[in-house]
Amino acid sequence: MDHTYLRYECADSFGLIVSGASSKAPPSNSNLVFLEDGSKNPLLLTTAGSFIQGINLKTGLPVIKIGHREQLSGGVGSGKALNSDEVVCLDVSATPHSDTIRVATGWVDGAVRVFDLYKKELSKGSLGMVQSLIDEDGVDEDFLRREPLLLNGHGQSPVRSVSFDRNNVSRLASGGSDGTVIIWDIVAETGLFRLLGHRGGITDIMFVNGVGFDGLATSSLDGLVKIWDMNGQCCTQTIANHHGEVWGSSCFDLTASEGDERRCRMIAGGSDGQARVWSVRQPNRLKEPNDLKSEATDRKENGENVDDVCFYMGKIIPPPNVATSAEKIMSIQNHPSGRYVAILHANSRNVDVYSIRSAKESQKKRQRRLRRRQEKIKRKGNAEKTEKKRGILDDDLEPSDEDDETSPEETLDPELLKASDEFEYLATVRASHKMAGFAFLPTREKGDLVRIVCALTSNTLEVHSISKKRASPDGPLTVQAELATAIDMCGHPTGIRSVALSSDDRLACTVSKNATKIWNVATRSCILSLSPSIVSGNKSVSCYGLCNAFLPGNTHVVVGTREGHLLLIDIAAGDVVYCEQGAHDGAIWSVDIRQLAGSDANLTIVTGSADKSVKFWAIEVDDEEGDSSSPILVHTRTLQMTDDVIAVRYSHSVDSSKVLVFVATLDCTIKVFFDDSLKLFLSLYGHKLPVLAMDSSDDDMILASSGADKTVKIFGLDFGDTHRTLHGHEDSITDLKFVKRTHNFFTSSKDGSLRYWDGDRFQQILVLNGHFGEVNSLAVSRTGAFVLSGGMDRQVRVWERTKDIVFIEEEREREMEQMFDRVNDRDEGGTAAILSRKRGNDEDEESESGSNDEPQSEAAVRKSVLSVSSGDRIMEALEQADQETKNIALFRKTHGADATRQPNPLMLNMEPANYVLWVLKTVRSAELEQSLLVLPVSHLERLLYYMIVLLRNGRGVELCSKVAVFMVKSHQNQIIANKSLAVPLRELKRLIRQRLGELRDMIGYDIAAMKVIARVAHERKLAMAPIQEDPVDIWAGLGLGSDVAAALQSKTRKR
């Protein structure tokens, strides 16, 4: 029998405040969204790796985490593993009369997932949606029903933008990097249609409503902004006057006063750094016929189309006296009130904020502009007259070709309202680092005009407030932007270089550039964050941490830095209590601690550095100031090497005479020394590139090493022989750790994966994917119950051991299935792409003639592995039902019609028709239609037969009607050719009409009854409510006055 193991799965991740673009995830303009639940302090939702994280801006701490389970192929695993994909974008839809808030998310694997949050739970201030894998005794039923709605339609292309329709919350739009836009119905859990036309990735999606036109605006990297008609599923207007790619756009309503007409504006920014504005109005074809002729004539004179919705208004004037960026515009966001707009440029720390004038103020600005224009024309005419009187004649030069090319701004009618009339520069928000996104706060504090939350590329959130203040007591009011809050405690600004666990597995320490953080492993919360620094001269110089380790007692942490310093950090004090400056002349790459017999006197610290030396340190207590809790480091011995030391480790022997020191140097060798005498014991060779990590087993029988050559070598410590060389990683292996009391070990690599190995049988057990960048370090708990890993993606992932058993052969088969699934999931395009490939060379001829017959929309859902597997299950259910029907008929024929037959356990003891219905219900609604297309035509008659049986019994009316109608539409040509289906189709038509009519009447009756109940309850509430009248003083009528009433009330209070 094969040896079995226990599976490790990702249970949680922490350390990310907000995630930006990575090697897999493209940049997105919707990585920050506020969760407007009606409170004064709305939560901020951010994309944080595999989570959507809710942060309370007042406390600066994460409050909620929204995640989902990993769908492992083959049904293996515990079913509670955290998803290994990355969130790219998100959007929120909240209705005032609903108890839930929908959060739509776009993922890097091309999926759209919609989560439902309850407002009551948000008001409590905590919401745990990802449970621990260890605690399996208490099953969280609420977590089990929180599976999100999964919508697949973008293939393997990352989803860059998602947007809810504010007027119809059941409608959702998503845009991917493949240039397609899909409209989803989240109530029916299916895709409505797919819009085609863009050649580049979609950057923003905006619904255009309220102008008598049900439309959608999309911007893309192909430099186009398209306006789509949702009813006709076609493009009605294409805006192409951008210079380069369009990275950011926004469409919103301006604040309107009473009596003013609705104003809607669309802003788009291109690669030239200019923000262009369009006015969104009702198209002529939707207006009255009397108004159509006059406006259509004006449109033709101006060269405009009758179906146009957007009309150019000009550019937004850049802020004066401010160093503006000429880089491309990355994001454009508007305030929910419609009073402010902000623009972010690429590679910039600044956000330019503009205020929007009201309709009256805009007209006044327009009148002033026209007045100045008339004055300029008048002065120019007077100057020309003066020159003619003097006899100065200008040469008549023919206009050049450049003069003929007029910009869109020059063709604008000066009498019309321009963008400069509405948008006025307000202030510039300056962050401390480059920005990855920003968002307006829907609420504001007293005295502030507006507040902006900035997501920085340094894994930090900053809240800036814009207000009017006086520079001096007598000075004028000026608009100033100030930093209000910075949230950076719960995340590293740069990649994590090292992870260490305390001896009791309760605390974890992570180090990175200029940051050291202590975490509570159980709660995933940061309990200490500091930036270690030393005083050099008159300046405080920060230290770059490279390695770390907990001292026995778990009260102090030793950190080795790139500058060659050794730091001792007191966790309780939250500060560096001792610094050994210049401990090494080069970077300290590795540190390890040895303690024998549980005594602090035998505590030794060994460090390896790039200065070609290994130094040993003892810890003593500094009693000069009478403080017995101030440890210091004392240098005891030095081991000089011939090359830079990359890694150094102690063996795990309890006997001091058998303790070994392993030193890996830059010459690709590992040298083994005795700890007591520092004499050379073994020299281990075999690596082709330097060894980056190594560790020995608890019994000191084997030593495993990994290096930049992507291999793991296992050496025997008796004779130094090489037992085996293991291959598996695709990049340099950065760390290696053994599981206690076993010969199994974990490795981390720059390829972003962790691998679990068996050192006795020399085979790979598991591959753990989940990091979005290089994995630099890992730490294994003392019992092997969990593993922590940290890397350049600035997150720490928790891998917990489950009760699920791993079989090596089954794991290899599952890996092969995943590899084939990736090949099968390659995007072959939809209907439009297939037709385009079928035309072949005719496409060039059509483009030359100016005709383009490519469809602008198609079916939303494409074939996937899940839909194919669902179709196979439906096909298998039909065959099982047919066989069961035959068996039932044979049994009744042989045993009589009254005989009872034992139900079939393979069909869950159901009747054949009911079993087919149960299988159909197990298929996701979004994949049902694509799964039905997998069925061959030969199974059509069988499926329609069972639909007739189910409709006669009144079971699954809605689902059966949907399946029957779709199958008839999809196979109408085959049905017309097969005359034997005429009778079943007539019966199916009659049953569908009858059952749907009954269902409609029942629902209508229930709705009417609920309205009556609500009306009766409202009337009873009004009848029982006290009458609000002025209180009558009954004592005044008796001549006693109100003093008696006051005395009685005071007496009652005393009682």
C-alpha cells in the first residue's frame, strides 16, 4: 500500500492592506470602494490579494474579510481552502430597502464573483467569512451558505472592471483584458449577452441612464470610448479623438438645483495626459417627431450623427502654478454628490481635484468668456485698422497643411457651454508615495470640503482632507490639502524578506526594508510595528532587515540587517533595546539560535555574513543601570571562510559534543563543522549554483539543501554522501524547513510556490500555489500543524494541515488534469471569432470596401471545464434514467403492476424523472445553457420526454420551461427535420402554458395577500399610536395650578 500523507491547504492570508498590479493582475481603477450602509463611518473595501478587505478608517484596522473557497479538481481537499487567485476590481450595490449589500468582484482567472453581505452583521463591526481549517468541530453553517455567485464568461482573461447598474441592481457589467464586455443578470444568475468591438483591454465601464436612453459607456486600451445601446445590443457611437490608450474614464450626474435640467458628463483621459469632457444627452431618435427635424438638420450641418449621445465640450484646464504630470491619466473618480472630480496621472504622487460649478455659475462663467472674446476680437480689429492706415501690408501666405488640421477645440461653437465653464481647479493632494488608486469619501468631517482616500503602492492608505483655511489670522481663505490619517500598521511597505515563529507558535515576526512587525498568529493581527534605526553621527539611519529569530522566552527578537548590524528588539517595550553596530562588515544573510538543556547560559547565536565570516554571540545581562531585563550581545568566536556566507544553521542534537554547524558559501559548497572545536567535519558538493537555504532533520540523519540551481539535494550526515537530487521548482529555491520529528520538509521558491517533500522516499507530495510573487521565507510550527510563508507580494499566507489524506498517485493525476484543463481553457473566441476565422482572406476585401459584417454581440457564456463536466453529468443522468425506466417496466411485467420494487440507491432512491430534475438543479444557473449544448441531438428526445413527465406532475416548472425552450431554440433545424417530435412538442407547449399560468396566478395571489397584510398592519399601527396633542394640565381646572403635577412627578421619580 502506498504511503499516505495529510494535506496542507491555505487557510488565511494577512499583511496586505491594498494590493496593486502584479505579474498576473493588471492595474484597475476600481480597487477602492466604500460600503455605504447608511452609517456615518462607512467601511472602505480594498482589494487585498485573495480577499476583499473592509477597513475602518477611524481605527485603521481591518474589520471584515470577504473570500471564497478553492475549487479543487477531483473533489479532493477539505473544501475550505482559501482561493489562490487574485482580486483585480470590485463594485458595490446597495438598495435602501434591502437587508443585503452585493459586492461584485473581478478576478485574475476571468471569473466574476458576487458576494452578499448583511447590513445587520456590518453594524456589529465584525464579520468572519474565512474560517480556520483546524477547528472542524464547530461547523459554521453561516459560512457554508456564503458561497458567492460565480459567473464565468471571460475565459482566462483577467477582469479589469465591474459595474452595477444603479437603476437596475440586478444588472451587472464586466469588462476583461480581452476587450469583451458581458452583461449579467445576477438574479437569474446567467449572462445576458456579450458586447464585441474593442481591440484592447477594457479599463472602465459606466452605465448611462436617466437621459431616456438605456446605454453603457466603455473605455479601452485601443484608444476608443464606445457608447452601447443595451436594448439593441449594438454600438451607437464611437469616440476616437484620444491620443493613445484610454486608461481612465468616468460618467456621472452633476448636482442640479431646483428647476434645473439634469446634467450628465463623461470624462476620459488618454496617454497625452489630457482630460476630455463630453455632455451626455438624449439622442434625437428618442425625441418627439416635431423636434426631430429641426435638430437633425442642425446635427447634419455640424457633422454629427442622429444617434449620438455624447457631445464634446473640450478639455479640463490643468491646474495653474502646479507641476502637472504629462504622463497618461490612470484614474478619474467623481464624488457621489457630483460636486467634485479628481484625476490621477501615472507614476505620480499627486491627485488634482476639481470642483464643478452649478448651472447658474457655469452660465455666468460662459457669459464672461464670451464677453472677453468679443473684447479680444474688437481689439484685434482695431489693431488691423491701425496697421492699414500706416501702410503696413502683410504678405499673403498660403496656409500650410498644419493650419488646415484644426483641433476639436477649435471646431467647438464658442456660444456653447465648455468644460472650462463647469470645471474649476480646487487643490492638489500630495501623497507620500506613488498611488495605485484613490476614492472620495461619501461623508466628510466638520470644516472639510471633501476627503480623499489614496491607495499607495507601498501597501499604505492615506486619508487627505481638503478645507478652506487662513494662512494668517488676517489673511484670506485659501484651499489647503492636509494629511488626516495614514494606515500602514497592518502591512509591509516592501516585500517580506524573512519570517520567524516563536517557540509556542503564538507570535510571528516578519522583516522587510525599514519595517519589522510582530503578529498574533491566531487573530492575524499586528501587535507591534516599528522601523529599526541606528544613530550615525547626527542622523538616524534606518536598517534593512534580512533575517530574524526569536530568543528563548519569546520576549525578544534578534534581527540581522543589510548594513551588518545586529538588533535586539524587546516585544513588550516595542523598541530596539540593543544594537551591535558593525557586527559584520557586510550584509548578515542568516542567523540561527542554539540552546542546550533549556538554560539561558547555553544560548548561542550564530550569524553568517557577506564579509566571509561566521560569528558566534552570547547573550548577557547588562546590570550597569540596575535593569536586569536589558540583554546585550557579546562576541565570543569567529569562523573565517574563503567566500561569502549565504546561510548558516545549527544541528538539532541535544549533546553539546555532537552539535554541528552547517555553513553554505558562495562557492556552491556546504561545510560542516563541529560546534565545540570548529573543526571541519564534512564538505558537501553537488550544487551548480550557490546554496540559499538548508536544514537538518531532528535526528540529524540527513541534511537537505536548496539553491539557485532549482534543485534540492539530500545528504547523509554520516559520510556526507548524496542520497538524492530532487527537481520540481521552476526558479531559485529560497528557503527550506523540516517538519519536526519527520523527514518531510517544505521549500519555497521564486516561482511563487511552496512544495512539500518526503525526504525518505524522495518524492514530491504537494504543490501549494497562492503567492503572487517570489516567496522568500517560510516557517514551520513546532507540531507541523501550520506553515507561514512570506514573499515579495507583501503578504503572509497560512497553510494549515487538514484531515484530508493525500495519495501520491491521485495527486499526480490531479496535477495532470489541471495541466490539461489549462490547455482546454485556452480562449478560442466566441461566435464572432469563429465566423471571422471562417471568412479567412475575405476580411481584407471587406475592410477595403468599407463593409464590416462582424456581429457586435453574442452569447455571454463560453465553454469551460465546469460546463463540460456538468453536461457529462446530465448525459449520464439521462442514460441512468432510461435504464431505470426499462428496469421498472420489466419488473412490473414479470411481477405484476401492484408489486413494489426496491428503489435504486445509485439514483438516490428517486424516480427517473425526479433524478433528472435533481441533476439539472445541481448545475449552476450561469452554466446551464452551455452544459445543455454539450448534449448530442440523440439525447434531445429523451430530455424532452422527462420534461413532459415533470410538467405533468407540476415539479420544477420554471427550470423545466427554461430547459425546454432553450433546447428547442438551439436545435430548431434538427427538430424541423425530425417529424416524430411534433407530438411531444405540442404536448410540451400545452403543459408549459398551463403550468406557467398556474404559477403566475399563485405568485400574484401571494403578492396581493402580502399587500393586504401590510396595509392591515399599517392601519393597526396608526390606530395604536398615541395622539400627538399638547399636554393638558388637569390640575389647572381645579385652581391648583401646575405645581401639584410637578410635585407628583418628582415623588414618582423618588419611588
